[in-house]
Amino acid sequence: MSASACLIVHPYTARKDIGAGHDRYAYELLNRLPSLGVTPTLFESGHLTTVSQALMAEVKAVARLACMRGKERVYHATATVNAQSAITARKHPLVTTIHDVLWFAVGAHYDSRIKYFLKTNAIRRAAARSDALIVPFASTRDFLVNELKTPAERIHIVPYGVDHDQFYGMRPEEDLPRPVFFPAGKVVLFVGAVNFGKGIDTLIQCFDRVVKSVPDAQLVVGSGGWDTPLLRPIWEKSSVKEHIRFVGFIPEGQLRSAYVHADLTAFPSRYGFGLATLESMACGTPTVSGRTLDAPEFIGDAGLMADPNDAEELATQIIRGLVDGELRESLIRRGLGKSAAFRWQQMAVETAAVYRTLL
């Protein structure tokens, strides 16, 4: 049965080249649904940079959605904040993807109280007012059922994916150059946003312990805007500054090379699972992640985990991942096996199936 769907990505975008998970998720849906008999239309507002822009865009979004008539058979808000305009405009049937419930777990500790209130309220409203919900993990479903009293029958678990045509290990006949921004030595790679939620502070703080045990260890931070009030003071206090390199945003086309040539990737997020972990494992690189929220459920024994607030434990796990050859081989094998089960095409297939339950 053919179907049509309006993908509501406002206030995000549907792109895969800016390093944002919500945008990548929308991009994959937009490009894969047509092959499954679903005709998607894109509802977006462009890149927003200020609060005033966001407020004005929200008013316009509600008005535009309210005027849409008949063409879209299903509305899919690709994140909880995206769902707010559709709920206000009374658009049904509405599917909302709830990527995580981290704001209930971390509170206002890592961000403003206003942002905490807006984020948690968006999740509560989407959970209560959507006709169907998509979540990537069982732990997220369980929270919605047990804490927000959401009916379990409205929740569908649809895991994320990885593009295995783009992210894969080094092949025997391949000569993939080492990134020019990689220093000599054993490279620990971080890719992600620069904020406390991603655990970059603990990663920098732990690196003197890492270098003490592994003298040629080098930390490469792939993220824009590192020179911030958050990072600079932490970096300046480090006794191993020369072992920490900030290379800026790593473009999509260079990510595989970075993953493949890194000796280890570190994602000590306080916010749970991140797509970079999945991409790294698909490239055959061992990972160390934060032992928080949905990360243990996803990673299992395919990677190492540490408390993102404990610099000593994080350093210990990084050292193990760099020097224990037998452990490294096991992590590489398990990581490849784990990541192989996650594919964007399968995500699109299961999402289309959710649409059809509402038609």
C-alpha cells in the first residue's frame, strides 16, 4: 500500500554533513522512504541561529501546518521539539520520534533551567498527544511507559542505523591515507559537540594519566568551537597540552579515514548513546563510551565503558583499549558484529511499517 508522509524537521534540517544526529536521521528517512512506497514531503524552516528566529519560525510553522489539507496522510515529527508545531496545528495522524529522555535524567545540571523545562515539556506533550511514538531503545520505551504512563501499544522500537557503504574497515587492497591532522603516536579520537553533556571535560582531565602509561598517546578532538569558556581553562590546566590537538569539525568525507586510523575512539557522553560510537565500530575501531542512560543497552560487550564523571576510570579504560592487544582484537570483532545489525534501510522499513498502522 502506497502512502505519503510529511516529515516535520523544523527547527532542524535533513542533512548528513553537519555532524548532527537529528539531522542525519531525517536525511536518511527522506532519501530511503521512496523506495518503500512512501512519498515524503519535507517541512522545514532552514538553519536557525537565534532565539528570535526560532520563535518567529515556530509561529510560521504552526500557521503553515494548519493550512495543509489532504495531501499528507501521515505527519512524522522527527524529534520531540519538531512535534510541537504539529500538535498546536492539530495534525493527525502524528508520529513522533523520541530519541532519548536524557533531560529527565540529567536535569538542569548541564544546561539552563529554561532549556530543561522546554525539553522535558516537549517530551511530555509529544508522548501524550502523538498517535504513535518511535524510540530507538527499550530503555526509552520503559521510561515512557513507567514514568510518563504512555500506553505501550503506541510505542514502537526502531533502532538507528549506520551507512555501511560509507563506514567500514580497512580493506586489504585499500590504501587509505592517514588524516593529515593526525599526529604521530597512538591516537584517541573524539568526535562530537563541545559541551559538558558529551564528557569532553573529563576526557581532557584524564589524559595526563593516559600519557603517563602510554607516552605516545595523542588526543585528537574533532569538533568546532573548542576555544570556549568550557574547554580553554581545562586545557590550560593540563600537564600534557602538547598531547591534545583540536582539529575542528571533521567533514563527512574525512570521517571514515579518521575512524579507521584512530587507535581508539572515546565518547564519554553523559547523554547516553551517540551515532559516532556506531560509525566507529563499523570501521573496526575499539571504542570507550560513557556508562549512562541507553549506552549500556546498546553497546553491551562490544565496547568499553566508564563513568563520564570519573577521570581515573575513564583513563584506565582508554589505557586498556590502547595497550591490551587481545582485548583490542575482541573489541574490534564484537564491534563489527554489533554495528552490522544496524542499517538505515532497515530503520526506514520499520518506520514505514509504523506509518501503515495508522492508515
